[in-house]
Amino acid sequence: MAKLRKILIALLLLCSSIFSARVAFADTVDITVSNTSLSTNAINGGTSTEFSFDFAVPNSAKSGDTTVISLPDELNFQRNQTFNVYASDGTTVVATAVIDTTTKTLTLTYTDYVDTHDDVTGHLSMNVVVDRTVVTEATTVPATVTINGTTTITISSGGINYTVSTGDSDDIDFWKYGVSYSDDEVMYLINVNTSAATVSNVVISDTINSAGLEYVDGSFEIFEGTWYKNAQNYWALGGSTNVTSNYNIELSADNTSFSINLGTISKGYMIRYRVKANYTLINGEQLSNSATYYSENTALNNADNTFTYQGASGTASGYNYSLTVQKVNEAGEALAGAEFTVTRESTGQVVGTITTGSDGTATISGLLKDNYIITETKAPTGYAIADPVTAEADNSTVTVTDKKATVEVTGTKTWDDSNDQDGKRPDSITINLLANGTVVDTKTVTADDNWTYTFSDLDQYDADGNEIAYTVSEEMVDGYTTVVDGYNITNTHTPETTEVSGTKTWADNDDQDGKRPDSITVNLLANGTVVDTKTVTADSNWSYVFTDLPKYANGNEITYTVTEDAVADYTTTYDGYNITNSYTPGETSITVTKAWDDSDNQDGLRPDAIQVQLYADGEKSGDAITLIAADNWTYTWTGLAEKANKQDITYTVEEVTAIDGYTSETTQTSANNFTITNTHTPETTEVSGTKVWDDNDDQDGLRPDSIIVNLLANGEVVARLVKR
């Protein structure tokens, strides 16, 4: 009915806005308060307490309406603050709250959520302190709030026992504390050397102990001055000067610790900085931080601080919540013995471990109202660990269901058969799965599965809670031996092998020209493809062998052949696996000519034939040959080797037998020509006479001055002399 009334009012307002301009005013709304609580009813000048209560918004409230909550004069809010107030679902914003410490008021301004919802409820908590300007001595301070200046609400017992603080100890020389600064930020102050002692090589270090916190960049300030006790007996730094620029602040890489070297000091110091959470702090959350005071590398003092974050909030606060885990199986039966770690989601901090009892439940208390990750670390026997669950600590129960523990058996078939060269590998195999020695399943495995197999969703335990031992076996494969290693199976077949051997033959007249290399390379080809090579030398008698060669490939017999890398100046022929390299050695010829120096055999002593012997490097080469006049006393030896043992051969000729009446001389007229000269000096005589002139002593003067005398041999003129 209220919703219908709101809709009708909205329609009327819309219509009226069309025809005339109307001004809408926000109203003040009274709320109904219930379930009030007080975090502590005893505080002093340095502490605070928390007011907390639920509230209900009247259905007449509309967007923009306000509710003003006031504190009594004796109290004040800890700091100015603006925050959202949520509905009972914890996610929807009902109103925006603004705290003003000057007026000591908290003002709620409602959102449009109240326009569309009836019976809106929410929760408020606010951190309050005693106003020491009003209350100066120990007394009981009223614990109340006033709604819209008219309705006073008593919080819990209605009173706070306030005691006046005695101040700081006189002999405290190093301490730290924190104060709320803004949403999700805390300001810390480290106070050093109240005694103004001279201390050398002073280093102050600080560490954030709580997860999810880090220093605020640029927030560090260092002040130097003189410590004194104020009217409230608290230490205060008088005549302070900001000396931050004089010092280097060394931050850790993760921005969670720092150190400052103050050097030698004789004055007081205060180090002020801020820490910010990288998540939303929860009201009442405790933050841990510690500092250490060093001199000459020796720790003089430690200052630990646990700061309770306080502020007004639109949600519940404090370490007042619990989370219960109910552990069941898929049938809903309780399971005992499940172990969990509980981790705060926003910080990653493990806050505790729990174990379910016989009723299947486990509870962890003292939690902030935040989200937690519940991670099962040990499942009850026979069950699998469940996935982590995230739940809010709101005194509720979260159910975690465990499934029966299962395992899978995965294996691979390995073929050790030289890639099935003999063609004996089957197309498929049969793998048996055994549970405690009994076959419970089989699988046909092929190359399409990459010869792998998996048995899934196998019970890990039997009905009595005993772990099942799974093994595998294989149906026999002909021609193969089987080895099982865990769940992997290797089938081995030793393929047939063969060998290829051959000999290198050199047809090069025993390498007379020195052309033969020191080694050759022989290639082995399998079905036309080179699969191996060997270097062959004289040390192996120019023989070679390729052993342990597979006889088959893919079930077909392999054809092996050999080739040889080319050998310069040789031709190659093959006879099966034997190789012949041929080389025609260089040849030469020698010509011998018989010359007769015997006056054309005038004495008739020249023989009809003579014999000449050819020598190669001083050794006879062949038989002696015969020279005759019919051949012009000439002979040529052809087809003679140019070299022997890689060296040039020196050829010579000699006449075999001596010829009576002749001397013999052999002359090499050119590189390949020899002349054998046989010399014979013929017998001689003389002819002498006198010219007689019978002319009466040349009385007539006819006698010539000279005459010519001719000598005739066998009637032939052979000489002529002129005589005077």
C-alpha cells in the first residue's frame, strides 16, 4: 500500500511539474533505533568507545530526506568523516553519512533506495571520545544519542566510566602511536629522545606487520625540538622545526619498512608518516606496526603498536564475528576430520586453521565482518579436497561438499622397435586395468591415441577405507617383449640386422704417378638415401664394413648401395659393394739410333746387326733389341711408364756387346733420344811420285807454273793436288 501511495505521489508531482513549477523540499525523518551496543564502558582521555545500533527508516522517507544524530556535550566523534550507510543486505547504499566534529552531529541523507523499498533497515557504528574540553575530571558520561534534536536514545547501559589519564611516564624515551587520519589511512608518530641525551649514530627503523598496508608516498615528516610535559602530563615537542629535508628516508622495495639515519643527536625528534591500506579497512580492525631505536648498530629500544581502526561506519565492526564450516559428502552426511585454512580475502592473511568434528562442523571466531577464503588442506579419508570457498564472516554457516576421492591411471605405450622397421607392430593393443590384482577395465589403444591411455574417475579407496592399488597389464604382442614401469608399458622387438662390406681396388699401376689419395669417403645409401659414411685408408687395406644395419624399413627389405666421393683424376666403377678406381699412368718413349763412324765401313768390319738394352733407373727394362741397317739403325721403345713410386723414371741405353775394331759412345741427344756411335779408324797407305819434265829445260818456255795431279782409287778420282 505504501509503495502504491509513493507511486501515486510521484505521478502527481510529475503532472504538476508539467503545468506549473513547484519547489520540492527535503524533510527530516525520524528513525527507529534498536539493538544498541557499547564496545567498552570504561575509557580515559587517550581512548575511545564505539556506539553501535540498528535502525529502521519509515516508509514515508524519500530521496534527499535527512536524519540528524547528535552526541551529548560530554562526547564528540573521533574525526570528521563521510561514508555510506548500507541496507541490511550489506551491499545497497541507503544513505550517505557526514560527521561534523564541530557540531557533534552525524547527518544521514537518504538515497533513492528508500523511494522504491519499504521497511528499509540498516546499521550504524560510530567511534566516540570524551570531549576533554568539557569533561576535566573522572566521572560517568552519558552514553546517548539524540535523533533530530528531540528523541534521546540510550546506548547499551547508558553510561561511560571516564577516568582522567595520568599522562605519559617521565622516563619514557622512545614510543609510537597511531591515530585515524582518513578512510583507510592511519597516521603514526614515532617519538625519540625525550631526555635530550647525546646519542651517536642513531638509526630509527620501522616495519608494517599487517598485510595489505604500505606507506603513503610523500607523507614522511621529521621534526626536531625539545620535549616537555604539557598540562595533561603528556609529552609534547616544543619549538619544533621541520628538518625532513636534512635526512634520507630509505624505503624497502615493497614499501613496508623504512630506516632513517639521524646521526648524532642531542635534541628530541618526532617522525610522522601515514600508512594506507590497499583494501577497505573495517571498523575495529587491528593494525600492527613496530619501530626500533638503534645507536651504533645496537638496539636501544623497541616500540610496538597495535592500532584499532575506528570511525563511523554503515556496517557492523570489530572482531565479533564467526564463520562455521559444515563438511558433508554428496549424500549430505557429516564428515569429520576435514582440515581448513581460513584466509582473509582482502589482505591474504591466514587468520586460522580449523578441523571438523564428529558433527562435520568447525567454527572460527574473532573475525572481522569481511570475506574469507576457506581452503581445504586435508580431506577426510576416502574423499577429495574440495575447491576453495569464499564466504563472509557474519555468524553464518557455509557448507562445503566433498566428493569421493578419485584417481586416474594414465600411461603411454612405447615401441622400442626402430620405428617398426620390420613391420611387426600391431595396429592396436589391449591394456588391462587391475584393482588390487583383479581386472576391472580394459582399453584398446592405437596410434590414433598416440599410444596413450587413461582410466578416469577411479575410486581411490575401497568400501573399508583402504587405498586401492591400481596396476596395468597388456595382452601379449607377438614378437615383442613387454616391460611395465608404473603405468607405462614398453614393447621391445630387436629388428633383424645386416652388414655391407666392400673393398677399394686401385687400378693405377701401383700409384706410379703418386695421384692416389691417403683416404677415400664411402657413402652407404639405404633405398637411395645416404645414411652413413666411412673414411677408408690403406691402414684398413682399403676395405670397409657397415655393421648392425636394419634389414627392413616399414616391413620392406632395405636396398643398400654404396657410392664414393669423387677422387680427382680417377674413374670409378662399382661391382656390388666393391669399388675400383682407375687411373692411366703417364707414358713416354725412348728412341735409340746407331751411328757408324767407320768411313762407311771401308774396312768391311761393320756387323750386320747390334743389340741394345734399355735401362729404367739403372735396371734392365725388357729384353735387348736388335738394330739393323734395314731399320736405319734406329729403334723406339713406346708405352714406357713416366714414373715409378711417384718419382720420374730415368731411362738409359747401352750396347749389349762390344764390336771388334770399334769403340762405342752413347750420347743423350734430347730428353727421349739416345745415339750410340761406333767408331772404327780404317787402315791407310800413301802414293808418292815425281814430275819429270822432258822439254830441254823448257827451252821453248812452254812449261806451266803448276800442274794438277789426280789420285784415282779403283779408277775413280779421289784426290787432286796442285804442284808448282
